[in-house]
Amino acid sequence: MAGQALTAVLVALLVAVCLMGLWATYALRSAYDREAQHRTRAEAQLAAHRLAAHFTTGPSITEPLTPDWLPSGLTTAVGVYDHLGRRRTMVVRNDPTGELTLPDNLDVAGSDREESRYVHGVWVLTVPLHRADGERLGSLHLLARHRQAQLSGVVLRVAYELPLWLVVGAAGLWLMRSVFLSGRSAARSYAKPPASVEFVMAGYQEVIDRLQSAGRELERLRTDAEHRALAQAEFSDRLIASIPDALVVVDEHGTTVLANLTAQRLFRRSPGMPFREFFADVPDLQNLVASGLQDGSVRRQSDITALIGGHQRTLDASVAPIPGAASVLCLIANITELAALRATAQARETLTSLGDMAAGIAHEFKNSLATMDGYARLLIQDVPNNLAARALRDEVRHLTQVVADFLTFARPLRPVMAPVDLAGVVEEVVSLLKEDIRRREVTLSLPESLPVIPGDAALLRRVFENLFRNALEAIPDDAPVREVRLRAATGPEEVTLLVEDSGRGFPPEVAANLFIPFFTTKKQGHGLGLAIVRKIIVSHNGRIEACNLPAGGAQFRISLPLRIRVET
């Protein structure tokens, strides 16, 4: 009896171990199949969206496809159908037996949104195709089966489940024999219940309790793994969204598969289009990404200037390959404000060096001009009708004005900062130039309101007088539109003033030298007006830029702070 009880216990433990292994096998295979299904669905959706983006921006939905467009690890079939549901083109990959069959006609009635379903081990995706203007092109129908998931089930059944079932069957036969023998012994001595049966039942109950506990633990581990995966995905999405720089991912086909919110706002485009179209306003970025896709090396470029959305931007960009994928990651930083600060600092250094040089030259000229002016007046007193003496006096006065302007430019400016009503300053300048405006028949447009800023009213009055006078002189006599405009945009930290005219603008070589002293295109000018304007603006912690307008004419953009900046 003792030997039979021990045998029964050993058989019961063996059966319990086999059942636990069998249950664990089913649980692991189910988890693997679910993971394979999710991976298959993700790869199928990525391929469907890439193909949909290609046909949406392509010339025709009848364009033939090659298997290279489909994922290499999937058994996949793709068909493109027109708006009537007729199949126009198709391609199949990794399906030698023809298990994936595409219908010749697709029911597209009322299907204007993306659909996906799982039918008998196959993911079926239907994606509607629309042009950018909303025109319905048709639908893309994709079938995908993951070969690794099927292979895993066959291998597990042949290599593990079959031996397990054989062991369980043999153990069950042995256990029935043991129970039968115990029953015959119990029939002979039924007055005394066998202790071995009670021991076996207790062992079975313990094994069942352990199996249930292990099942609950496996379910808890599976739930925790799913939660961690979801939390990791959410964290990655938040991390990408919180990056202050523009982040763009371009795949091996040149399609922008990812662009964070900063990139979409900067370039005013959405992902899913070719990178050359996404970076249409920045040719340097197009070349940088193309080179990164071609050789897979890390590339960087600084101080990329481009006109994006009507605004001049300065960018720093780096392109790096993504490990394990034939894609590149583009990180673009908008350093427009930093570049403006650098230009302002450089302008201050230039003005300081020029001021030191000008101080000595102006001192020498001042004394000589005073002497020449005195002699010219004496000559006019002696010979009132002497034309040479009058010409000498006029030339001396012109040189005196040049020296005065030069001294203003060279002398360090120390603005007397006080609240300045820009509207009052502009009115004084307009009153001063009223005769010139009337004589040139120019229309002057002013904003309804201007803010009060800290500054020196006399210096700011000179800025607007010089800019308005230049704008008036820039309009030719035969111009069909004769207008000078002042526009203002007040932000939280600064006010932007735009002085625009309807003239011919200026050539690029002139634009680069506008604020350099003694550079002028006027016959009677001495080239210090705009240099003095920039020095006044810089002394007010502001910025000034010049450019041509798309419709013709020039624009001067002035940015002045609304509050006094304390420099330490």
C-alpha cells in the first residue's frame, strides 16, 4: 500500500507539472500571437498610410507598384480601387500559395473613413484616398498575415504540446491503474478507508491551488507589461511634443512620417508628404536631408536663412540616421532672435570703432571749415556778385552739414529716456514734411494709434524724418502708385514699426550696404542718414532691417522695446 501511495503521489505531481507547463505554453503562445497581431497591424497600417500618401500626391492611382513598397516580413497584398470600387492596380509580396486574394470590386458605398479588422489570422485595412482639395480618388485595400505568428504555433504544437499530451496520457493510465488497485484493496477492507486516497486528493487540491495562483500571477504580469508599454508610448509622445525645436523624421522613400507640433507650425505643413515639399521654402534643408538619406552620415549646417510664411527666419539644422531603420531624424532650431541679437551686438561694435575714428577726423575738419566760411563771407562782402565766392560759401555750408552729421554719428549717443508718445512724434515729422508731401503728390497712410514707449523724443523724431524723407525721394515721378505707409504691430514686449513706399526698391548689392556710413546712391547725399538712424535705434535697444516688398517698393522694419531694459 505504501508503494502504491508513493506511486500515486509521484504520478499526480508529474501530471500537475505537465498541466502547468501546458497551461504556461498556451499562455505564452497566446501572448506571442497577440504581440504578433499588434506588430502586424502596426506594420500594415504604416505601409497603408505610406502608399495612401504616395497615391494622394501622385499623378494617377493606376501607377504600377513593386513588392519593395510592402514590408519584407509580412505576407501582404495591396489593391488600389477607384471611386466606383473597381480595382486599378495591385501587388502581392511573400504569398507563393496565393492565400491572400483581393476582390476585383470593392464595396465603397458609405466607406469614407479608415477601417481595419482581423479575420481568420489576416488583418484587413481599407484606407480612403483623397486629394488635398477633398476630391475622392478611391480606396486602398490591404491584406496582411504575419508568417512568424503562424510558424510559432506549428513549432509549439509539434515540438512541445504533442510530448506533453503523451506524458499526460501515460500518467493518467498509470493513475487509473493505481486507483483501480486501491479500489480492489478497499473492497476487501471497506471498514477502514485507505489513507493513500486521502493523501492523493490532498495533493491534487494543492496542485490545483498552485496552478490557480500561478495563473493569477501570469495575468498580473501580462497586465503590468501592457500598462508599461502604454505608459512608455505616452511618455514618448509627450517627450516629442515638448521638444522646443522642430523635429522631423523622413523615411527611406523620402516621406515625412513624423513632424512634431513645432515643426508643423514653423513650416506650415503636415507630415505624410515628400520632404522636398515639406521643406519647400528652405532649399538648404532639402539638400541636407537628401545627403543624409544618401550616405547615412550625420550632417549639420548653421545660419540657414530663408523666407518662411513671409517672415525671414534663421535656422540651425542637424540630420542624423536612425539606428536600425533606413530613416533620418532632422532637428531644426529657430535661432532668428539669437541671430538678430548677434547682429545688434556686431552693429554696436562697428559703431563704437567708427565713432573713435570719426572723432579725430571731425575735429580737424571743424576748424578748417570755420576758417573757410569766414573767408567766403569776406569775399562776398568785398565782391557781392562774385559767383565763385558764393559757390565756395555753399560748398562750405554743405561740408559743414556733413561734418555735423558725421559728429552726430561718431559721438556716443546717450539718450535721455522718458515716456515718448510715438503718435505725437510722427505728427511733428508729418507737419515738417507737409510741403514735400504736397509737392510730390504722395499719399501718406498712418496707423490709427501708436503706443507710448521709453526713449528720446528728439532722436526718434530724427529717425522718422530721415525714413519718411527717403521714402518720398524713392518714389519716381512716373510711378502709377504714389504712397508712403507707416504700419504698427504692438506685441507683449516690443512694438514693430514698418515704413513702406511704392517705389522701385533697391538692388541686392545696395541692400547689403544701406547702413554703412558714406554709402549712398543719391547725387547730393553724403550717406550718413541711415547710419545715424541705425545708431539711434541701437541706442534704444532696438533693431532695424530693410528689405524689398514682393509687390514693389522698400520696407524698413523697426523694433523698439515697450519697457526699459536694465543691462548689467
